Amino acid sequence: MANQKYDVIIIGSGAGGGTLARHLAPSGKNILLLERGDYLPREQDNWSPRAVNGAGKYQAKETWHDGDGKELYPHTNYWVGGNTKFYGAALFRLRREDFAELRHYGGNSPAWPISYEDLEPYYTKAEQLYQVHGTRGEDPTEPLTTALYPFPAVSHEPRIQQLSDDFARLGLKPLHTPLGVMLDEGDPSRSHCIRCNTCDGFPCLLHAKSDAEVLAVEPALAHPNLTLLTNAFVEGLETSASGWEVTGVIVRRGDVTERYLSDIVVVACGAINSAALLLRSASDRHPNGLANGSDMVGRHYMGHLNSVLMAISKCPNPTVFQKTLSFNDFYLGAPDWEYPLGHISFVGKLDGETLKAGAPALVPGFTLEMMAQHSIDFWLTSEDLPDPENRVTLDHRGNIVLSYRPNNEEGHRRLIAKLKDLMRQQSACAIHGHDCHQGLFARNLFADQRIPLAGVAHQNGTIRFGLDPRTSALDIHCKAHEIDNLYVVDGSFFPSSGAVNPALTIMANALRVGDHLLARLK
């Protein structure tokens, strides 16, 4: 297959690359999908907290460095389907306000070169493709939509329903988290999803999570014109003498180096690795890296300000599938704060083994296992702002350096304070009264690192799109300003991060860029 000419080569099979492959496959065009990893093995360890979280069995075995030169072991995953194999499948749209310039306490979040209305039809298609469950009209910040969710919301278990009722009593508007799971609560015996406690952060042994392998790559492979190569690491991209087009994709497979040719090349390696690929593809025509005449490639890395807070009570929390409740009442501000605070939802139910990886301070009288059994586990996200000094670079050996300093933190601190106040106002327990709630305890998976929780799970912003080639690397179609046949469709293109998981926006944008490519390929 080396030296064979393709119509399209896609590098990466996750939320961006896998979705694009699924969209282009029916066209009949000759498409090559390159994935540096393999298929994730289906085995009992898929559901083992000790293997997944304790030993990091499925994580990338590589070392990066932070901006101070300290070693960084990224929590990222190189498998067919990319990081969607392990994501929590919370599939939110960005708010309409996220596409405009938005004033924060720590500075301004820039406007996007497209509007929410431009992306809305593709959000709808992405929700259908990834089988999202949810209910329209619950979320006070939800933008206008042209369709209902394709599947009904995932119901709350009793303890989460009680919490939702308490939040509503306090004047909030709790909502069912939009989730990509293949669940049929009306017919549980035939449902692929069984509402297990190993969904968020785990691969699904049943293939019942809406990940990019199951719902994008595998359907794409049903078309004979699409070829998938696994264990195919792209070392670099070659360009023509003019530098105007990519002419070769250099791939290492084991001990063999191969060169592939294509009319169009799409990079979708994740915001960090895509930036690294363009930087290490420097040449005489592109001395600072491909598409980097503006010096924007690698800059403006964002990953959100994320916290996991455990609410500990004297009564146990028997919930199994916890990640069904969210609220966005403070997304754009609060009565006592005019700036955005962020989003509150849940992580999958924590367990003692997982807590060992980043233990909070022990509650008196509680072991880690007891804390896990008595906890409700919140996920809080606030927007971090694009800073050109938060960036991906390469060291002299070509290894990744991720320099990041958190910013815009006051809103996140206030979001945590809001949750603490709300938890103090929960309904009295029938057994322990108001003494049941023991407080909120931070859980930090990265105890000695100022990297957002889950490492680089929400990575975005390193190859931003825009109208001005001086301040962006990509145009509005996510084509490089400086290279005619090079596109990027992962989270790299984000000019700002918003405060919800970026996955659905990456998927929707891949479909949008896919329509542009189909028109170009005619």
C-alpha cells in the first residue's frame, strides 16, 4: 500500500478522525485511516479499577515534560477510537454565547469565526450518529435546537433523583446529562448498555458506549474504499518544492518506514499530538513547522479548569450509574457574580482502588473504600482562557513539552463555593438529619502537577482556526492557511474552550468539514 495514491488520508481515529472517516466513507473515494495504536483488547481488565486506574494498563507509555522540565506521564490513550474509548460520553453542545466574545473575570474569551447557527445542523447530526440520550428544555443555557435528542434521557437512580429534587427546591434547574450510551431502559434484557459502574474512564467491554470505534470507524470499514492501518505512527509530513501542498505522509510501522500519498491530508491526532506532528514536519519551506508562518501552531493550549469533589455522607450512596445529573445555572454567571463560573455534573462512581491513585484527605473514621461507598462524586468545569504561552513545543530530541499555567481561576473557586453552599442546604437525612453530610473533599489525580484533572482529556486549542492568517493557523474550513491540502479536525481548532466536554463539538465540526471535503472532492 505504500506509495499508493489516496484521495484522502486521515491521521487519527478518535472523535474527529473517526467521525470524518464515517462521513466520507460512503462517497466511494479512496480513503486511508491511520491509527498509531491498535484495537483495544476486550478482556476482563476493561472493567478492573485496579488495572485501568491503578496500573494505567491502557494508557500511553511515554514521557512528556512540562514547561519546567519535569517529567509528565500523560493520561492519554492510543487505540482505535482514540480517547473516546475511555471518555464519560457526556455530549454537550457549546452554548451560543461561547461562539461570541465572552467577558470573564480573568480576561476575554475570543469569538469564533463561525456562529453557533453554522454548527447547529452538525450538532444534530452528531447527536444522532452518537446516539445521545437527553431531554430538551431542561437546561436554561441550552441554545436553540432544530431537533429533539434521538433517545430519551437516562433516568436517575434514587439518590441522584433526591439530589436533583433538592437542587430544584433551591431554585436551580437540574437537567439530565446528555449521554452517548446504547441503553434501552424500556427493554433492559435487550439493551446493550447495562448501567454498570465502569463506564466513565473505562473502555466498555460490551461495546455499549458511543465511542468512535464502535459508531464511526467500524461502520466506515463496511465500505471497501476505506482502509484502516493500525500501529501506524506518522513521523512527519512532506511538502512539495513550493511548500504549498503535502506530498507525502511518512509512517513508521514497527521497524519499517513507509511513505503514503494523498490528494488531501487530514490531521486528527488530538490537540497536543497534532501540534507536535506539524512542528516536527519542519522543512526549508516551513522552518517553524507546517502551517506555522503565524507562529500559532502549538500555542493557546487549553484543557479546562477541572475539579472532582466528593461529597461524603454518613449514609452510603448505593448509586451504580451516577453520571446522569448536571446543572448549568452558573455557566454564564450568578446573581452575586457577573462573570461565568462554569458547569457542574458528575463523574462515574468512585471506588477505593481509583481513590488510591489520587487520595484525598481521609475523613475521620473512614477508609478510602468507605469514603468511596459514602460519596457523591461531582465534576466541576470552568473555562480556561487561551494564552499563547500555554503551548506545545518539542525538545531537542523531538519529544513533547507541554507548558501550562492555569488562568481565570477565580470563577472556578466561586463555582466550588457554590456547590459547597448547595450541599449544606440538602434535605435532612431521615437517620442523621442535617449531620449526615460530612463535607466536600477534593480529589486530585495529579497531586503534584498543575495539569487539569484527567490530564489531557479535554485538550484543545493548539491549531486555532480564524479569518486572519496572522493570528490563526487554519481557515474557517479548518484548512491550513499556508497549505492547500492540509486540514485539522480534532480539538486543535478551538479558539476558546467553553466549559463543557469538547467531544460533541469536535464530532460536529468533523461532519461540517466533511461536507466541505465532499464538495471539494467532486
